[in-house]
Amino acid sequence: MRDILQLMVVLFCLPGTWAQGESEEAHQGLQTSGQTSTDIWVELRALRDMVVEQKVELTYTKAELQTQRDKVASLEKENGSPKVAFSAGLTTAGKIGPFNIETPLVYSRVFTNIGESYSPITGIFTAPVKGVYYFRFTAFNNKKGEWMAVNMYHNSQRMLHNSELSDVHSFIANALILQLEKGSVVYMRLHQGNGLYDNASTWNTFSGFLMFPL
């Protein structure tokens, strides 16, 4: 009888032991699974932050690259544009005019003609490229009581008219900045009924240069 009771106690206790073992293993599994999930989320967040940082860095890199490209393009445009500048005196012959009609002024004493865009034969400047140009002139007369007047033309349009009544010595100087198309011309003319005077001292000049192409 005693042996039977001991066997029943053993059988009764075994299932509880198994259940307890299975419960402990399941609990340990849940703990391990939870810890693994937490680690994965931490790593994913770290990866996300890394991607965001790389995107920001890429944006700055693209902006810097574009800036450098713009600088290179600007330098290429500047280096590729023609160098244009001229300066010329009118004559050493002394008295010029007056004439009954408006007369072209041919500044034949060339001092500078970089780009060969000014013609000392015709007195005409021809723009080699579309751009913004600077032009300047001086005018002088020494005959008392005589008017001097000069005109600056852009193609067929008169852009400037300056005049002065000579009182022993009279002097005019002026300048314009003009936007020109390729092939446009700029030149000076002596107004009808007016006179000038020039000699080796170079009282009368016509000058210009390309400021920048367009």
C-alpha cells in the first residue's frame, strides 16, 4: 500500500514539473524575443538618422557643386569673350570745319585698337559681339565766336549732341554706355556750321571698350 501511495505522489508531481519547465523556457524565450526586438528598433533608428545626415550632406554637396559649375561657366565666358578697346585722336592738321552739312569725324591717329573693331579709315566702331560698351569723346575749338558741336550715333540714331560757343578756348567731354548687338556701329559726326581744332596735343579723341558680353 505504501509503495502504491509513493508511486501516485511521483506521478502527480511530474506533470507540474514539466509545466514549470515549459513555463520557464517560454518566459526566457519572450525575454530574449523582446530584447531582440528592442535592439532591432535601435539599429533601425540609427540607420534612419544616418540616412537623414547623408541626405543633408548630399544636398550641401550638390549646392556647392552647382556654385563651382557657375563659377567655371562665368570664367569660361569671360575668357572666351573677345578683348575690345580702342582710343584715337582726330588729326594734327589744325582747323576742321565748319561744313555746310553734318560731316563724319575720322579719328585717324590710333593709339589703341585691341580687337581691330575700330576703323581709322571710316571712323566707325563695329561691335564684334553683343554686349555693353563704354564710349567717350573729347572736343576742342580755339576760334572765338565759333560754335563747336559733335554728335554720337548708334547705327542711324543720334544718341548724343553736345555744343559749345568758343570763347578763345572751348572744350567738351562726355561719355555713354550703350548696349549693342553684334554688327552694330558707333561713330561721331561734326554738326553742320560748326568747327573744331586739333594738333599733336590731341584735343579731340574718341575711345571705347567692351565692358562685358551678353
